[in-house]
Amino acid sequence: MVRMTKKPSTGARDLKVRVKTARKRSLSSTLWLERQLNDPYVARAKREGMRSRAAFKLMEIDDKAHFLKKGARVVDLGAAPGGWSQVAMKRVGPQGKVIGIDLLDIEPIVGVDFRVFDFLDPDAPDVLKEMLGGPADVVLSDMAANATGHRKTDHIKIVALVEAAAEFAKEVLAPGGAFLAKVIQGGTEGTLLASLKKDFAKVVHIKPPASRADSAELYLLATGFRGEK
């Protein structure tokens, strides 16, 4: 059970929720829960029927870059719980196509073709290509590796996921397509950036407002895919 307390009033309106540490809950879990309860994006996601606060990160990035166009074909890697797929489907409209893949299942989303599958499985690219039925206009990756607590190991796992997603994007994107992936601040390998800059007209790092200020996550956006040489 979550036990909540309010801070003593200072005369101003103070609605911040404090969560007491329960016997079976660690301090880190308590702090995470407190942050969730006080996060305006979490509250907004509930109000607007979005699957996760991450949906607003994609909205904010696309509001600036405008790559989710009407009729576009989108691949969502690491789609669970479905927030990015929801946003993509709304923006590309019924003339577009959105497919998703994740190790975890999601509640169905109208218009989204989803499959429970490991993206690192050697068969994953072929499964996704079959689901697409043609080239993609956008490849999204909000995938995150399970943390081990060992910084160097976690960094290697994250980089490996981004590199695999980038290689897949280059296989399926139509000329002019876009690739968006979550990375860690200071952790994008030089070789990956060099490769993307060779294959895309523009490559930038973005930290949308919905990304927590104390989080090390960044998003790598590559647009204007040049296609096969």
C-alpha cells in the first residue's frame, strides 16, 4: 500500500506528494514512486489516454522535426507499452501503416500491427519486413537494455541495441526516410555517428522537454536517408 503525506504548508499552494518508505520497499523504489506520482507527464498521459509518458517525448521531437507525415510507414522497435505506436498511428493516419515489436505484449491499438518478438533474434528483420510489406519511411527505437548496474556493461549493451536498430533502418528505409533512437548522453559511439552521417543528410541529438532533466537519455535523430549507393 502506498502511504502519502503532504509537506507542511508554506502559505503557497503545495500539492507535492511524499511517499513513506514501506517495510518491503527499498528507498530507490520509494523515490521512483514519489517521482511518478509528482510527474506532470504521467498525469497528462492518464488524462489523455496515452500508454506512457514517453509518448510526449515522441510528440515533442516530431513537432520540431516533422518526420511522422500522413501516409507514412513506421516501424516501432521496443514498442511496449505502446505510447510511441499510439502517437505514430495518430500522426500518419489511416492511410499510413505502423508496425511494432517487443519482448513484452501490449494491449491492441487500432491500426497497429504488433508482434511479440526479440529484435535481436536473427529472424527479426525478416519478420518485420514481412509485416511491413514494403519499405519504411520511419524507424523508431525506444529500446532499452536491462540494466546490470555496471556502467561499462550497460553502455556496451545500449550501444549494441542502437547499432542493430540503425543497421535495420538502413535495410528497410526508403530514400528520404528517418531514424530515431534512444541513446545515453555521452554514449553514442563515434563509428555509429560517422556511419549515420554517411547515410543520412542530417544527424542530431535531441533531449525533449518530456525527458527528465536528471536522466542521461538522449535521442539520436537521423533524417534524409540517402538510400542505396
